[in-house]
Amino acid sequence: MGNVTTLGITLGDPAGIGPEIVAATLAAAPHEWCERIVVYGDRKPLERAAQMIGVTLPDIPILGAGLGDRATPGAPNETTAAAQVGYLEAAVRAAAAGELDAIVTAPISKTWAKRAGFSFPGHTEMLAARLGAPEVVMMFAGPRLKVALATVHLPLADVARTLTTAGLRRTIELVAESLVRDFGLAAPRIGVVGLNPHAGEGGLLGSEDRDVIAPALAPLPPAALHGPLIPDAAFRDALGGRYDALVAMYHDQGLIPVKLVDFDEAVNVTLGLPIVRTSPDHGTAYDIAGMGIARPISMQRALELAVSMVERRR
């Protein structure tokens, strides 16, 4: 990495498990990484979490939003809601100014962020808007499965009418580009999962697989595209090594298998941004916040992957 700070970590909701998993991640990070990290979050919640889980924080910049000690684990309110939005806004401003190559985001609460005036469904949509990315893709990368989503936060009833051949093709292109550039695969094998049972059974169980998905699978060298795949077999085949990544058509189609086999270690990656963005694959977990039992593995993997992606891109 370069001679300037390039990694930003946002604390997420300070009333959630963000302070605990960030503290544990920083304490375990190599010294050379910490020299290039800035935390966007208030010091008091982070220090309290470090003391609770028995770790020592490295000497790194911590840029707070003036929350002080007004955060109680497991008890979100309007103050902590505004703080989590403030952390994210500060990190994104730094990225837009060219000060960061990567942002690793601890979990926010979409409900509480909305109460604080956050007008986006989540991190992904906000980062795309602020950083001028016309198209982004949400991908979950674990040690056993890599799954990207063609649609994200949509009611299931809206998925079929939202899918388009052009949109799916762009999703596949961004996945292929990332597998080559960020994961070092010279000729990635991408499986595209069908929408309907049996991938539509030739139109008997739905026409989307034939009319929308299949036309998006035109040749895309150096990637090899496969599909539309029968959904109930595609993930098993990916686990068996047939595909390097899958593209799922909707949120739960992709996320259920990822969380089943890679829950602790999966990382949420936003493809299509001008910077690297990763995040742990879980939420704020208010029910266990402050208990010292939150597992930091996904956050640690998110930092590791961000470092790896930045280095590969350079």
C-alpha cells in the first residue's frame, strides 16, 4: 500500500455490536495495516468495547461525531442513529476527496438511520449515489461461496418484473471484472441461477429464464458463463467447485445458502464503486450488544479482503 492512509473503518451503530467487532478487528490487525487506518466513529464506545472484551486498541486516528459516551449497548435512539449516519457520511466525503482507497463498514440499522434522515435503503445505495457509480452490485464472498445479487432489497412480488436482460448482463460483467481484478482469477467460471423452479422448465414454469436470463449469457471472455442454472442444484454444484461465483436473481435466493455455509466468514462487497467497500455479513445484533460475545470474524475478513483488493488493484 502507499505512503498515505488508505483504509477507513466506520463504527456503524454505536449501540450495536459495531464497537466490539471493530475493537477486536483492530487489535488483531497487523501493525502495518493499522498505520494506514482511520476509524470514523466516537472514541468512548470503541474504548469501552475494547476494555470489555480485553483488547488493546492500536494508536490510530479516531474521528468522532461528538457522541461522547451517550451510547448504551443494545439501546438505540435518535442520538446513536444520527451518529451512525455521521460516521458514514464522513468516510464517504473522505473517499470522494481521494483520501481513501477502501471503506470497511460496520453494521448500521436501516430503521434507525432512516429516523435520522438517511434517505437510502442501505450502505450500497448511498455509496453509489455519493461516489457517482451508475451501477453497483452486491456480492457476498465467503471461503466456500461467492454469490452476487441481480436484485437486492425488493419484495419478492416485484422481482420478476424488475429483472431485465440489460441489467442482468451488466451485473454479470461487474462480477466477471471483479473476479479477474480483485480475486486474481484469470478465467472465472460464473454460474447464473434461474429465477423459477427448474429454471422455468422450458417455459412451463415461467418464461423469465428463457426470455430474460438466457439472452444475458452471451460470451464474455475471459469469463465462462453457465446458465440459466436450476436453482436447487446450482449452489451444491458451486460448493463442489464447478463455478467460481454465482449470480442469484433475488436477495434470499443468494443469501440463504451463503449464510448457511459461510455465515461467520462471508463478506459483503460492493462492486462498481471507484473505491473498495466491504462489510461483515450481519446486522447490528442489538440483542447481544455489550455482552462481549459478538464474533468479529466477518469484520476481520472484511478488513482482510479490503486490503487484498486494494493491493491487487494497485
